[in-house]
Amino acid sequence: METITVALILLLAVIVSGALARMSPISLPLPLVQIVIGALIASVADLGVELKPDIFFLLFLPPLLFLDGWRIPKEGLFRDKGTILELALGLVVFTVVGVGYFINWMIPTMPLAVAFALAAIVSPTDPIAVSAISARVPIPRRLMHILEGESLLNGASGLVCMQFAVAAALTGTFSLPAAFTTFLWLAAGGISIGVGVTWAVTVAKNWVSRHFGEETGSQILISLLIPFGAYLLAERLHCSGILAAVAAGITMSYAEQGGQALPVTRIRRSAVWDLVQFTANGVIFVLLGEQLPNLFDGAARVVHETGHHDPVWLLVYVIAITLTLAFLRYVWAWTSLRFTLFRAHLKGEKPYIPGWRLIAATAFAGVRGAITLAGVLTLPLTMNDGSVFPARDLAIFLAGGVIIVSLLAASLLLPYLLRDLELPPEPSHQEEEDRARVAAAEAAIQAIEQAQHDMGEGQSDADLYTDAGVRIMALYRQRIDGRSKVGKEAELAQKIDDIERRLRLVGLRAERAELYRIARERALSDDTARKLVREVDLLESRFAVT
């Protein structure tokens, strides 16, 4: 009963955080609001939440990493693959070494292996936290794609590095050749298992759907279970469950291009996954806030052992680590840019040269979030001999502090760094969208012509099928005409489409209001009212997307 009550309180806190973030007169990142609410809960009630690392890791990370891999824009991922890989792999190693030695120098009581583990876990970035900040200060689309791709891969590489560091802390030994070999096995095995599980499940469920029909609820549950299945199987075979979840998500995005699922399944599944993402991220940050008081006490004791009796040193440590992370990120981005420009110069190209503000924005946009928190909470409670894991509370507090300070720094600095920043024009996807719409409309017309002929053949009322087909095909031909124009005609057609969209929304909202009025007067049954309102809702959700 207590566990259920705690879960309900956490869910309520997530709901309240969303409302408070929207009501705030200033742009506050949602994760920051959730952390504050968690701390307030801890100040008035002791929920007694004991976070068990393995359970916490299994519960939150697989679905979040899976969804990131599923939804990340693949064109941006492949276009900037060089930059993304440099940030996701090279920068992670650079950060682990640089920040690890810095933490060990700054806090001598924290063993070097634990310092490396902490450095590894604060290396991953979180695009969800950045997206919350960019609501009022839009981050350039290409930079966001790079940040999303980086976070997808550096979350996995950072957590794998953390596992090596923890193993070194537990055993007291570290071998670079052995670590490299282990990394290859973890990576290759994890990726293979993630791809294999998703492919096998997709083939099996598609076969069942073709022969016995599709049940929407089962399809949604299958998508929810895939990341956990891939993660658990990979961990069972001593591979990387993290990479398995990521690979499963990327494979899912390609498997779904077969279009086997029913439309209602795709719509409902998307809504369910949106809920999972919002809830999981929210609960993680609320838990961080709820754990902060106890973590502060434990961290203060470790700081006291260093000879610093004032707990304010905890804040000094957090700020120092955050600034070091930003500095190393800036250095890496600047150096990478120099090499990119040099290679372009050798090819005779004249690329856009970013200024220092864009590089600084890249550095401070590396906000830490859910992956960092979930990972640091998996630090073991005890060593192999049963003794307490050294500086665990301090490491968790510092990681949580870095999350908070990085959120604050991005909130304060990104608006300044990105204001009136001159950037090369973003490539427009309107042309490819128009081509796709025209091709789809032509395919639809061809299918309708064939279908009306087959359906009306031998029928006494064949002209009815012809009339119905003509009316439907007229809508598709109107789309083709509107999307085939160029220049000023295309601009005029887009303006007309926008006016039509807005008028349709006005009409749909009036429809729904009238349907509710009729239902309130008991002139319409509940089932019929729900059916008609759902039809209007689906149409409005289509036209409301710009």
C-alpha cells in the first residue's frame, strides 16, 4: 500500500510540475521545476524511497533510450554523422579523462576510479532538457539534430565507460587491452541483440496480424516490451543492454516503414509512448529532488573528511565540475571545427565559419538530464568485500548538482548566445514534402480508378461507383495542382492552404461545441456522441499541425 501511495504522489508531482512550468512568467526548464517539487515533497514528508540501482536502471533507461533511437531524425543523424560520432565517442573519452583527473585532484578523498565513474556519467547530454529551454529561444534545427544524435550515442558510451570505471573500483585493477576487448564485445553484442530482437518480434507480429488479424492493445504492449526484452537479453549474455535498447529503437524506426500496423494502432501507440516519455522523465527528476536532502547530508560528511567543514564547498565542487565540462566541450568543438574547415579548404570548398557564440552555445547546450541521473543512481551500494562504496552519496549529489547547474546555465546563457545570431539558411523540406504528397496523390488516384472499376463491374448501379470515385479523385487532383506550382503561384497556393486550414479549424471547433450541446440536452446517445466527437478530434489534430 505504501509503495502504491508513493507512486501516486510521484505521478501527481509530475502533473503539477507541468502546470507550474506553463504558468511561470519566465522560461523555466521543466526538469528544474520537477527537481524543486521533489525537494519540497522531501521537506514536508518522508516518502522513504530507497532507490535500488539495478531496478531503477531497468525501469527507466531501456524505454527512454529505445524511444530516442526510434524517433531521432535519421537524415540529420547520417548527414552530420562525423560531427555526432566525434562528440558522442571522442568527447566522452576526453571528458572522462579530463574531468576524472580534475575531480580526483579537487577531492582527494574520492578514489580515482570513482572519479572516472562520475566523469563518465556526467558526460552524456540530454536533448529533452535542452528542448524545454528552447521553447522561447529556438535552437537552430541543425544544432538540435546534432545534440539529439550526440545524446543518443553518448548516453550509451558514457554509461559503458562508467561500468568499466565501477568495475575498476570494485576489483582495484584496470587493463586497457582487456577493456578494449570487452568494449568491442559489449558494443557488437548489444547492437546485434537489439537489432535481432526487434527484427524477430516485428516479423512474428506481422505474420500473426496477416493471418489472424491485429489487436491494437497487443501491438502497443509489444512495442513497450521490446526495449526491456532487448536490454535483459543483452545483460544476460554480458553485453551492453544500453546499446541493445538504442539499437532496438533505431531498428524499430526502419521496421515500421513497412506500414504493416493499422492506422489506429500507430495513433494510439504514439500517444502511449508520449505518456511513457513524459512520465518516466518527470518521475526521474522528482526522485532526484526528493533524494537531495539525504544526498546532501551524506555528501557533506565526505566533504568534512577532506578538511572543508563548510558545506558551501559542495556548491563550489558542482560549479567547478560544470564549468570544466563546458570548457572541455568548447575546446573539443573548436578543435573539431578547425579540422573540418581544414578538410574543406583542401577540397576547395568555402563552408560557413561559425563564430565563438555558436561554439559557446554548443558547449552550454550540453545539458545533463535523465540519463545522467539514472546512471549515477546505479553506483553499487557496497564493494565486493561488503564495505560501503566510497563517496557514493557525494558522487550522486555532485551529478544531481551538475544537472541543476547545467540547466540553469543553459537557461541564462543560451538566450544571450543565440540572440540575433546570423546562421546559414536552413534547408527547406517543403519541396520534398510537395513531391511526396503529389506522388501519394497520384498513387491514390490510380488505386481508386482500379477499385471503382472492379467494384462496379457487372453491377446495375455501376455509375454510382464512378460518381463516388470522381468526387474523391477531384480532391486528390486539387492537391496535385496546388503542390505542383512554383514561384509566386506556389506561394499563393500555400497561402490559400493556410487560410483553408484555419477556416477548417474554426468549423471543426464549432462542430464539436454543437455536438456537446446536443449531448448535454440528452438528444444524442453517449456512444454516438463519443463517435462523432472522436471524428472531429482526429480531423482537428490533422489540421492543427502546421
